[in-house]
Amino acid sequence: MTLFRNVVFIAAIAGLVAGVVLACMQAFATVPLILKAEVYEQAGGGHTHDHIAANTTDANAMSRAEPGEAAVPEDEGWAPADGFERFTFNVVANVVTGIGFALILVAASEFAGGIGNWRQGVFWGFAGFAVFTLAPNLGLPPELPAMPAADLSQRQIWWTATVVVTAAGLGLLAFRKSLPLAVIAVALIVAPHIVGAPQPDSFESPIPERLHHQFVVAVTLTNLAFWLVLGAVVGLVRGRLSGTATGLRDSLA
């Protein structure tokens, strides 16, 4: 129980710090781009790739409605208001996500002896970035509102498979010094990209290509910073608690 408590403590501190840092970076790097994309989305009639059939039905129904009824906007449900409220909810979401990723990072690193200092933490953080951001984004780049996308379940399956095999491949390369295993590791890493990620039927979008490119770069850089901060904080906190040479199971139990 002591081991579990200390793992959760380390993950909570790292997730809190990294989540707040990510939210602050997003407020300046990605949120303005999303707001710009929402302007294009509204100018294009509010089209989204998840509701093509629904939008067609709504358009036909509105064409038969009275002029006064057609002018009434459809209630899309509650959403946080722009500004402080939206930022606050974004912070909470990023902190929860950060704690979850920190738990995965701490658990995985303990099998390799643990993270002893912030330098090792940065290394592990970069590995987490490669697994959870870089590899999936090669096939499924981040999307702005109004951009087309393939079926959600298919994308989730491909994303999960890519994360799993990339983690396995990097683990083999890092901890198993064998040529046959290295070949298997490389094959695992490239396999999802040979198969290919699910793609939409059409790539038509009101979003300018330049805006999408800026968004992809911004998301990639902010996530890189997130993972480096996450790993570094895990290393700092764990190093203070357990030292640099022992595992959590031996030093914190």
C-alpha cells in the first residue's frame, strides 16, 4: 500500500505541474487557432464531419419551416464560456490527463529501475512524447473544427494500436541489445504507418491549409514541452523521495 501511495503522490505532483504548464501554453499557442477555425466553421454553415447526415436532414427541415422558425438557432447544449471559464476547465482537463500519463510513466519506468533524477526524467518524457504524440500524429494529425475525419472508432483503434506497438518497439531498442530484437522493434514501430491510419472519404474543408499547419506545429510543440516537464518533475520528486539508485519498492515501502 505504501508503494502505491507514493506512486500516486509522484504522479499527482507531476500531473498537476505539467497540466498547468500545458494549459498556459495552449492559451497562447493553440486556443487562438481553434477560435480562428471556429470562425471558418460558422462561415461554412457550421459543418462538422461527425454530423454530415444530421446537417443534411436539418437543412431540409429548415427549408420547409416558417421563416421565423428557421431563424431560431439550434440549442447545442452547455459549453464553457470563452475566457476564464474555458481556461479553468482546460486546466482541470489537462491536470487529470497529466496525472494519468504520469502514472503510466512512473509504472513503466519502475520496471527499468526507476527515474532517479530530472535528467533521466527528461529522457523518459521524450519517450512518452514519441509514443503518445509523435507516432500517432504521423498518421492522424491534430484536427481543427470543421475538418473532415474518418470514423471515430476506427481512429481510436488505430491510435491505440500505434501507441502499444511503438512503446513495445522503443522498449526493445532501449533495453534489449540484440540485432534480431532490434529488427523486430523497428518493424513494430513502422507497422502502423505501413498499414495506414483511417482516412475520411473527402478532404474538403473550409479551414486554410496554413492555419492547419500552424495548429499541428503548435500542438506538437506544446505536447513536447508537456512531456518533458512531466518527466522532469517525476524525476525530481522521485529522486527526492527514493534517491538515485534504488527503486520505489525498496526505498519507499
